[in-house]
Amino acid sequence: MATVTQTLRDADPVERRARIIEVLVEAFAPLMDRAPAEFRRRFRRMAADPFAFYRGSACLFYADMARDEDPWADERTGRVWIQGDLHAQNFGTYMNDDGVFVFDVNDFDEAYLGHFTWDVKRLVASVALLAWSKAISDADIRRLIEAYVRAYVDQVRRFAEHGDDDAFALTLDTADGYIRDVLVAALTSTRIGLLDRLTAVEGGDRRFREHPGHRRLDAAERGRVEAAYREYLATIPEDKRFGGLTYGVKDVVGSSGFGIGSAGLSAYTILVEGRSQALENDVILSMKQGNVAAPSRVVDDPAIRGYFRHHGHRTAVSRRALQANTDPWLGHTELDGIGYVVQELSPYEEDLDWSALTEPEEMLPVLDDLGRATAKIHCVSDTDSDHTLVGFQVEDAISAVIGPDETAFVEAMVAFGTEYAAVVRDDHRLFVDAFRNHEIPGL
């Protein structure tokens, strides 16, 4: 039986082009109708290269995965928390609620429940695309993917055998090489630096500076946003709440420019009182409209779908499930009947920059770390995460389904990564032709 990648490679280009347009329109039509100019900018950024196209088209990946035979997905491993859009640039640093700098997955907008292999497959295809763009050989690309997958399996087995899930983290004390360099770069950032960049002190208090990405709100809109903010406060877990003066609102602006995946989504930035009246302790929050998670488009499970109140709730719950000791400001709310996720706009987030890595030998240890970080998000849940949707030990389930010899699993992931990357390169060309010839409705 032909694999899904073989079927896609053999597809008629005209039919595949029509399929790409169909999937993109189905996923984004409401947002394109709302903000066509933003989507034109988004699609032009996706047109830049195959990797940019891949980053912006998770919906197409999952439409393809719906047709994929997955021998490693059973009643348990087909229903685990996944990041949902795990590509090579969705890793970076954050400061956990213990004040420790951690390197981990750092984007949860597409998080959902699904096959654990979907995260692995999406990551390995992105590695193949990234390495191809650096003119790295096919043999070395396979070696890079294998390093990632073997590290993933090894870490899953360690969790299953030793039960030390909470002890594992990539921090300044445990990381080395390039990952430690990224953590050190984050260490030099400061909250006051972020505040000085985005705000100014006026009349003894802070307000947002005038900025191209900001818009001032009229009284009615600000009132609705502040009401939604008050509702959000009740969603912060009790053990993560601050006391005293914290949470008082100082200023609110409408926002844009959160990234390639946020086109058409409403967002606000809120300046609030920190732990004291000292101006350097003020905190900036992002309140962003939650979007439909790409995996949810192919997961037909009413119990999962019905659990989430809205997409903001789903994003917040998923992040707590996937990221240990997460942002103490994380929560969710509704505004005008639409769900929003609320979290700190942190100065301590430093993204993984692949431009500094040009040789396979430089990339191999990084991919080993990414494999272990992926295993952690699948196997480790924070104490404040919700466990009612996943009532089993994920590490035991994944280890069992892979079996005692991971060779077949590794080989399958390597084959998928290299073959699907070739599909994406063809898809990118078809997308560019469709977009520049005005074949995408609504743009």
C-alpha cells in the first residue's frame, strides 16, 4: 500500500493546487473576510520560501494526515496532548514560575489532543525543509532527523523507566552548547527594558507609547476589554495568584503584528500593576483571540471538542498541560462572545535562531535537545494542568506502541520527513502560482 507521501508525490498538480486552495479557504475564510489585507501580507510571507509556507499552512498538513495510515496511534497514543504546530522554529526560552530560565516549546496556539506522531512528523519535515534551504545533503538530512527521533524515543523510555518526569528540564544548569547560548541571551533581557521600549512614564505613571502596532480604544471598547480582563482574573489558578496591588489596569491598546499565524485575529495589549507600585514592576499582558487549532479539524471526538469552552480556554488549558511551571499570568476570557487567551508579554523569551547553525555537526546536538524537549511536552504535565482528558501515563503508552526495538519507528519518521518535505516544496510552488494569479477567493 502506498504511503500518504507517495500518494501526494504522485498527485496530479492541477488537482493538488485546487486542494491547497480548498483547504486554505476552508480554514481561513472567516478571517480573510475580516482582514483581507492582513492575509495578503501573511500569504506573501508564506510565499517567500517552502519553510515559510510550511509554517503558515498547518491546516494543509493535517488535511494530509487525515489520510495517513498511522500504525503507532492506538486508543491511547492517538489521544495525547500535542503542540499541534511543532516546527523547528517553535522552540525557545521562558521563565517559569519558579524564576528559572527554561528552553522548551514556546507556541501553543495550535495545541490539542491527537496522535503523538503528528508532532514528531511535523517537526522532522520542518528539519528536512530547513536543512534543504542550507544546501545540506540528503544523507545528512536523514542523519539529522534520526538524531532527533532517537533522542525523542530515548527520553520517553527514560520517563517510563525512571519516573523522573519533573526532574528533566533544559536550563542553564543542564543545557550546553548552542541551547545554553540561547538561554544566556535570554538571561540578559529585563522587564524594564521591555517597558521602556513599549511604554513611557507620564504624570507619574506608565502608558503605552504611540506605536504602529497599537491603536487607541474608544471608551466603549475599552470598557468591554476591561470587563473581559476582570473575568480573566478568575481563571488564574489559585496557587499562582499574586496578592496586594497586583492586576490593576493602567492602560489598554488594540494590537497587531503577533506573527504569521495571527492574521485576522483580534488582540489587545494591557499594562497592569505588578507586585508593587514601583514603576519597574509593571507587567504587559497579551490578550489574543484564540483560533481554531489545526489538529481539531481532523480529530472527530465530541468529548474533546465539548470540553473546551472556547479557543482561548483551549489554548490556556493546553499550555498548562504541555509546559511545566508555566506563566503565572496565563488565563482566558471572552469578549463579545469570542474566546481570548491571556498571558504575559514576557521579556525573557528568546527564540531558537537557526541562521547561526550552518553545518550538520552544529545542528546534531541541537536536534538531540529538541527530541528530548518534545518527549517532555508529551509525557510531563504540570501540577495545575487538567488531567481529565488524558487519564494514563503517556510515556508508558508511547514506549509500548513503539516496542522494544525503535528501528522501524525511526526509519518511518526519517522516510516521512524527507518525503513530505519534497511534497511541501512542490506545494509551495503551486501555492505561489495560485496566489499570484488571484486564484484564492477573498484576496
